[in-house]
Amino acid sequence: MRTTPDKGQQTRLGASHVPLACDDDCRFFREECQSQEGRPEGPLLKVSRGTTIYSHEQPAHFCYRLIEGAVRLYRVLPDGRRQILEICLPSETFGLETSDTYSATAEAIGEVIVLRCPRACIAELQDERPETRQAMLSMLSRGMCAAQDHVAMLGHQNARERVACYLLRLALGHEERPCVITLPMGRQDMADYLGLTIETTCRSLSDLKAARIITTPDRHRILIHNMEKLEAVAARS
């Protein structure tokens, strides 16, 4: 496992790379990116596949906005097993902690681009602008809701329902039919995140294919042919 990115594993990019579509509740990320333009330490970074962005219990000096790629947040259990707590997708924020240390390890699944913002800067903006404080509360609230949903999923849904729920999450915002989604991770990562074995995860995908709800042109793409049936599977718990 790699450690915090070194110079060979990260590349600094200019502020012009930040998509214009970043939503308003993360305005401070764009502003901080512009304020740091020209500084060698950041804030927009390209991170290599498998690189640890930060480690569990490391001092939480930065929070991050994912621009491209996917990031896994995980903890290593006492028996050595890995539990993936979240798979972060583009436009999502991670590393936003209520304590002084990170609650999980963040690792790039593939090559990713992240927008990094110092916590000190966010604290200053919260003091200066009420809208920034509200944005932070909104993001923390969404994070707590997502964590509660994940716990509920692990506690009450069977394997097929968990897989269906995750595919629906990946399909959010896709209007085309059939819906084509790209898996941001391999089957093992999906299994770890859903609290399943890789065999059970693959079997659940095969069940959805047998029901003609999805097809898998290759290992990284899934076509959802019947969104209503997939939603029905996810809602059975």
C-alpha cells in the first residue's frame, strides 16, 4: 500500500481545470483554488492509482473535492480485514471531519483529480460568510445521512438488494435508456463496500442479468435495461 502522495505520484494542475459545473455549496473550493494559484503545494492535484491521499487517524489538515475518478474510504479491522466505508464519486466531498484526525483512509481507485482545501481556510470563510457555514452544515448532514443509509443497507438488505441499491446510486443523473453506467471499482471493492464476498456479489449481478434487468458488456460497464424492476428489487427490504 502506498503512503501519502509524493512528488512522483501527484501532479499539480491549474485552477482552470476546475469544472464550471461545481455546485454553489462548494463555492469556497473554487475560491480557494483561485487564491492558491501559483503556490507549489496545491490545490488541484492529479493522484496516481493506488496512492493513499490520507491515512486513518492522520491529522486532518485538508478536505477534498473529487473532480475526476473514484476514491475509496476504508478502515482496516483488528483482524486485518478491510471495510470500505464509502466510494466517493466525482463532485463529492471527502475528508470533511468533525475531529482533528481523519476517520478513515482515502485511497485513489484509479487515477484521480482532487481539489484540496485547507481546513484553516474553511474556518476563516465560515467566520466571514454565513453562506459558507450553511454549506458546511449541509455537506456534513448529507454525509451523516449517507452513513446512516449504508448502515441500514448492511443491516436489513440481502445481497441482491444491496447490489441493486448501489447500481441505482451510480445511475443517478443518467437520463438515457438503457442507462449505461461505468463501475468505478472492481468486483472486490464492490463486495467490500457492500459487506459481501466477491462470489456473492458476482452471483447477485448474475441474478439481475438472468432477470433481464441488466447486462454487462464488459467488466467495467453495466447496462440497466429496466430501471423500474431494479428499483423494485432495491425496495424489497
